[in-house]
Amino acid sequence: MAIADISGNGQPDLLVFRVDAVPNGQNAGYYRIGWDIDAAGQVTGWSPWLAVPDWFPWFNAGVDVSVADIDGDGVLDLVVLMVDAPAERNQGYYRSGPLNADGTVTGWRTWIAVSDWYFWENQGAGIAVADLDGDGTPELVVLAVDNPPEQNGGFYSVGWPRGRPADRGLGAVAGSTGLALLGGTRRRRGSGESRTYRRAAAGRSNSRQSAWS
């Protein structure tokens, strides 16, 4: 879920997301927008459900969305994170595209894997876009919940940009130095501890993410 002035009329709009878990087939991701949400949480109307194309997983273990101008062109972008949950190790992916005032997305960018996603089971994921270091470049913050048998824990990392074409928006991440602990003791999967991770990567109109901290 995300809140932003998508229509450009000065009133915030509510964007919600869902995954259709198709039996014995590929899942599908959809979003819709509630227009002009007020202080009581009421909207004036809803857009139709709109599909995110090329949704390839058969099973998902987490999804989230964020709305922000990721490439500095003055146009909001819709950023989608999803976790593919096959029989073996999971993998997080994100993609983005320019978000029009009517709620449609034109020119979806390709799915990009979040590097070093080493969880075998996830129990949710989250995403946010913010300028964490105040340099005018937005960072992409990714949250992942690891799901071994017992207590959760938290980890985070931050990534920084490198040069990239202006029309590509958020890009791939490489050179990770791993995930930092948000609290508790880091243990391996076999220890029975379930852990929560947050990661961040930077992107701008003429750059791409180069590393996770």
C-alpha cells in the first residue's frame, strides 16, 4: 500500500496491491487506486484493478509497493517488490515504471533481482523510497522477513549509485557486503531463528545502484 498525489490535483490517493494466487498456475499481481483519500480514510472512487505484466512466480512470499519520483523527471513512478518462493531458495525482485495521472503505468522496466537474497523461506517483504543521506538521490529500502522456525530478527544494508542512462530509473545492485543486524544475534538458517532484513540501494536519473552496504 502507498499514498501519494497520483492524479496531481493536490489530494493524496491510496494505492493498494494484491497477489492473485492462481491454483496450479502462475500468480498475478494487481493494483488499484482509491482517489482523494480524506482524513477519515474515505476515497471518492476506485480505479479498476490493473495488472503488473510478466508476473512469473507460481508462489509468492511477500509483496509491497512504493510511489516516488525515482529518476528525477518530475513524474511519479510505481515501484513493485515481490518475493518468488519456489521449492528451494527464495528470491526478491523489483521493477518500476512511470505512473500516469490516471493510474496506469507506461514503459515498465524489467524485473531486477535483489542481490544476496539467501532466504529459503520468507514471510513478507516491504519497500520504500527515500533520500536517506540527503544528497538529492533517492534510496530504495527493501525489507525481507526470513522464516525459519522460531524468533524473528532484523538486518539492514544501504547501497550507493553508479552511472546509468537517464531513462532506466532504478537499476541492478551488485557488490553487496552483506546484511547488518537490526537487533539480536545473527544465526544461520539451521539455528531455528527467523530473521527480518532491510536493505537499501540508491538510484537517480543518471545513475544505478552499485553496491549494498
